[in-house]
Amino acid sequence: MTSKDTHMKSIIAFFSLCFIMFSFAFAIELSNAPSVSERITPAPQTSTIQSYHSAIKEAAKGVVNISTQKQVKGGSLPNHPILNDPFFRQFFGDMLRGVPKDRIERSLGSGVIISSDGYIITNNHVIDGADKILVALPNNSREYQAKVIGKDPKSDIAVIKIDAKNLPFLHFANSNDVLVGDVVFAIGNPFGLGETVTQGIVSALNKSGIGINDYENFIQTDASINQGNSGGALVDSRGALVGINTAILSRSGDNTGIGFAIPSDMAKRVALALIDKGVVERGFLGVAIEDVKSEISSAYNGAKGAVVISVEPDSPAAKAGLKVWDLITQVDNQAIKGANDLRNTIGTYPPDEDIKITYMRDKKTMTTTIRLANANTASNANGKHEIDGATASNLDEKTRNSYRIPANVNGVMILSVRANSKADDAGLQEGDVIIQIENHLLRNVSDFSKTMAQLKGKPKRLIVYRQGQIGSLVMR
């Protein structure tokens, strides 16, 4: 066989292979969308345009600007009268320039008017710790001083009120009717610019595990939410309230197209409770839970739910016989998809409510009736103590992550400090970790409580971790 014949056979083989591959590639039939036959655009040279102006115009009237003032102590140096003596300052003035001074800290946010007589929903973090809250209505230079009706840090909802009548207010939409792809608008006060509207769509629903609130069931949107938008309105194309803008996912602090809003149904329920009682009372089950991990899914026949990983002694769950590794699948015939779903569901029930729990144990479905306790009382009895104006809690993994506390730092976390209290006078701040009091190392709030009780009425030296540094304070 000549080299020419060999070359020809190679060419034939190559094209035969290509034909086979070509035929195989088109063995799968794909579905094509119909061809585009028409595009609808605003007609040129006419007086008609597409706009949401009418709906947004009315909704924007019910969104307010909120500015807060908070006195922040300069540091832990004693506020000795001699530091303010004119004679002393004359000779030591230059040296005193480095002495920390009290200052007024100001911040901006937004709020939503929900009644004509001045009730306003906002985020708890917008007004928390503020000594003064000022509210400005749209297109109005007058500022109203607001009073706090109630705060719920766990959902990040707060209600304030101004003394005004006949105010425009927003109507609540049913957030359960919201669908991914719905057009929405964020209305607020970003960067202190005044009333601003941004537009986007609903990107996702029922988002949880973000680590912002204890109760998370967020609406995710790509409508621009920036600093100052917190507490503002997320409305649908009718101008009805579907959510309260609360946070963005961003490393820089600027909008990246991932914003979160508290659903209107949750905001409404919390607001009504705050207006009625000044506090939100939630049911308490007494279990630690997690989602079903793939490694143990077969133990539950692939069922979804919340796996019990610990049961608190004397809790409603313990009294009802729930055990570690039980899988809670339903509450009052409502399906539970995961740990966050159970947490949110239990949080909608009031204390002393009887609920039916359906759970799986050893691949058998079982039911029990549980009377819920009061979450507020239970949390104080299980890991939170307030002493001398400082509310302290155990330093758990979630708290470490939230405040970026290193693993080698142990003690109790300060959650809040009451103004003008002994803790405030000592210079304690939210986020501080008290490592040691006198010669007593702290492991938990029980140690904190016992040590403070033993040293009651005496000056106490504290070793404190704060933002990467360890220092000392004195509480008198």
C-alpha cells in the first residue's frame, strides 16, 4: 500500500469519526423557546411612559428619617474634679490633650410610620442605646423628639412614637404572598441624603443563618440598601409594605446587591406586641437544635426537621420527655424543615401555650404535648445576668463569631450597659469580655454572678478584653 493510500484512509477515518460524533451530539433533542415576535417599548414621541411614581409617592410619605444622639464615655480614666480645675489645666493643659473625653455620637437611620397617630417601626440597632431620638418627616424641616415604646433585639425590631396626628402611614402587605422575582422598592435615608428610592426584585425568601438576628426569616433583594437605609421600607409595586430593610451583605459596607429585609408579617406581629406590652414574650422549648446532617440522614429515613442536640434540665422539652437525637418534624401539624424553621415557629407562640410536637426517635414517629415556658424568664435563668447595670452572657461560639473573639480568650460577654449605672461609670462597653474579677477567673455567668455577689459593696478590679487588647477597669 502506497503512502498516498494510507493518507487517504486516514482522512476517511477522521471524517467518519466526526460524523459519528456529530450524529451523537444531536441525538438529544433540546426544547427551544418560541421566537420573539414582538418587543414592547414606550412609544417614541408620545406623552406616555412607564412609571411607578404614583405608588411610590404615597409610600414615601410614610418613611421618616431618624437621627440619634448617644453620649459615649471617653475611657476608663476616673472623672476626677481636679481635671476640670482651671488652675490645673493652665499648667497641665498640653498633657491633658490625650485624656479621653466624653463625646456625643450621632447616627442616622430610617423608620416607617404605621399609624396616623405617630407609631413608627424601625430597627432596634438604629435606636438602641440612644439618649435622644429625632424624627424628621419627608419634605418637612420640623423634627419631632420620639419616645421608645418597646425594643426587641432578637428580631431587631423597635417601635417609637412621636406626638403628631393625621400622619400618612404605610399599609402592610402579606409577606407570605411575596414571590421571588417580584418588583420591590427600598425607601430610606442612605448616607443622610434624605428620602431615596431604589428599585430591584425579590432575590430569595426565607433566608436564615446570616448571623444578624436570633430570629431570621429574611427577604433578600438586590434593591440598593446602604448605610442609613436600616429601618426603612421595602414596598411592592403597589406601595404596600412587604419588609423592613435591616442589613446588607458587604465587606466594604457599601451595597453589593445583597440586601435583607424583615418580612412584614414578622415586623407587624412584633410591633403589635411592643405597642401592647412594651416587650415581646415568646414561648420557650428548652432545646439546642441543628439541621439534619447528611451523615445521619439515613437514621431518620431521609426526613427533614430539627435534630435535638441538648435538652435543658427542668425545661418544657425535658418534662415532655424529648431526648438528644430526636428529630422534631412538626409543630401543631406545621412541617418543620430545619433548625431555623423550628426556632422561628416556637418564637411565634406565647408562653404557657400548649403545642403538639411530632418527632422521630429510632425511626418511629411519636407525638407529645408541651406547655411552653416564657423565653424571657428562661433566658435570664439560663445564661444571662444583669448586675450593676451590665448584662452578661456566656461566651458561646455564636457570640465569639459575632464579636470576633479569639478562641484563647475566655470569660463572660457584656451584652449591654445601662446608662449612668456602676458598669457605665466603670467604662464597660457592649462587646467587652470580662476575663477576671480580682483573683477570680471567669468561665461563665454563674462565676460572674457569684464573684460579684461576694465582692458586693467593694471596689472590684476587672481584667477586660476589648477589640484585640486587654486592659483593666475598676467598678466601685
